[in-house]
Amino acid sequence: MIDFGPHAVFIIWSYLGTALVVALLIGWTAYGARTQKKRLADLQKRGISRRSASPSNSGDR
Amino acid sequence: MTDASLPTNWFSRLAHPGAFLSWSRGWVLPASLLTIMLFAVGLWYALFNSPADYQMGETVRIMYIHVPNAWLSQMVYGLMAVSAIGSLVWRHPMADVSMKAAAPLGAAFTGLALFTGSLWGRPTWGTYWEWDGRMTSTLVLFLMYLGLVALWRTFEGQSRGTRIIAVFTLVGSLNIPIIKFSVDWWNTLHQPASVLRAGGPRMPGEILTPLLVMMLAFTVLFFTLHLVAMRTEILRHRANNLERRHVSARGASAARVKS
């Protein structure tokens, strides 16, 4: 195991805390994107689409 | 006017939400992969391939995550301020999207700067916190970010709200030079500028390399998240508009049936 010196606990908690928050940020961002795409897909399935959307251009990409 | 044709001029491609959605799709995966690679290299240097500092020992490794987060906390606010100007002066549609997407990200990075700084301060200075210029102004910045996130939620879907938020964002940007120069203006525990300063950085290469790689890694991480968040915001607008139009169309046809 690497020796991080007498204050290793501070180093480890800094990195762990940062990793956790970054992971949550990535997860939250990805989840938000998926949710909105799903919403648009559901609307399109119900026949509600944008005026400018042609059949080949689904408008949600 | 041509129908459904996307603008070709480069500035219009940036400004038009539909064009933005179209060109940005191809950037998400490469940006994500670049982020992963930069963090892999940065963490390798930060944890395994750099020396301890002669004064603060191994705790210098906290600098490799604290400084990037502190840099991001200010850079993201700067980006929001520029977007605010674009929103107020030019009513640029992507400027609103950019501001809204950046706020929660900036709040998270500022929170991390405070958290890692606190954990670095305890072994280095003997205290988790000090009410000095740098730390106090960064705490104020964190509270500003949270305030802006709350304002965005309050004014969801109202264009008038965007102007108010843009004004608040610009007023708050006065804090950024205060944070940057606080270590020069006032007595502080915090060390003075050692990277972005006149005369260049004054750190040895073995310490500067992991720092710069980690700063780049965090910056690319932010831009990747910001890109995805902006795309999400445009999709949310579209879904909201479709639902609103559908509801009002149903209401109109129901009224016709009644009469």
C-alpha cells in the first residue's frame, strides 16, 4: 500500500469525496438527458411532434 | 425563408438551438473519452508519480484536486457572466441555456473546492476554516451559485425570469476578482498565486505537471457535462412546448365541440 504520510486520512477523504461528487454529477447529468429524450419519444409515439419534424428527422437528436 | 433548413453560417450554427443539437451530438462521446484519459493520466501523476512537497509532505496531493476545483468555480462563473451578457444584450437563445446548465455544475465544483481546501487546511495550517478573504469570498460564491440554481427553478419556463437571473449573475461576477486578488489585498493563511501570475508559475516541474493535467481533466469534464446539460435543456424546452401546444389544441377543439 502506498504511504501517504501521517495525514493520509485527509488525502484519502479528499479524493473519495471528490470522486463521489463527480460520480453524482455525471449520473445526474446523464439521467436528465435520458429523461428528456424519453419524454420526447413518448410524445412522438402519441403522435405529438414538432411542426418542422419530418418522418425521417425525429427532432429529438 | 427556407423551411426547416439549418443555418450554415458558423455563428448561426452556434446560436440556433436546433443546429447546436445537431452538431453537438457527435462531440459527447469524444469529450467523455478525453475526460477519462486525462483523469487516468492525471491521477497516475498525482498519486503515484510525483514527489512529496519539501514543506507540506504528502498533503500536496490534495492540491491536485483542490486547485482544479477552485479554478473551475471561478471559470464557470465567468462563463455564466459572459452568457448573461449574451442573453441581455443579444437575447441569444443559447446564452440562456448555457447559463442555466452551468449553474449547478459550478455550485458542485465550488463546494468541492471548499471541501478539499478544508481538508488540506487542517494538516497544513492546523485549521479546517479561517474567515480570511479567499475562503470567505469563495463561500459567498458557493451561496451565489445555490441562489442562482434556486432562481432557475423558481422561474422555470418564464422568459422574464431569464433576464432577472442574468442581471443577478452579472452583479455577482464582482466577486470573482475579489476571490482572485484577495490573497494579495488582505492578510491570509492562503498562499498567494503560484500558477497564474506575472512571471509565470513558480513550481517545480514534477509538481506542476500533475497539477496542469488535473486542471485540464477537470476543465474537460466540466465542458463535457455542460454540453450534455445544454442539450438536455433544449430537449426539455421542446418537450414542454409540445405538451403546451397539445393541451391548448385539445382545449380549442373541445371548445369547438361544445359550441
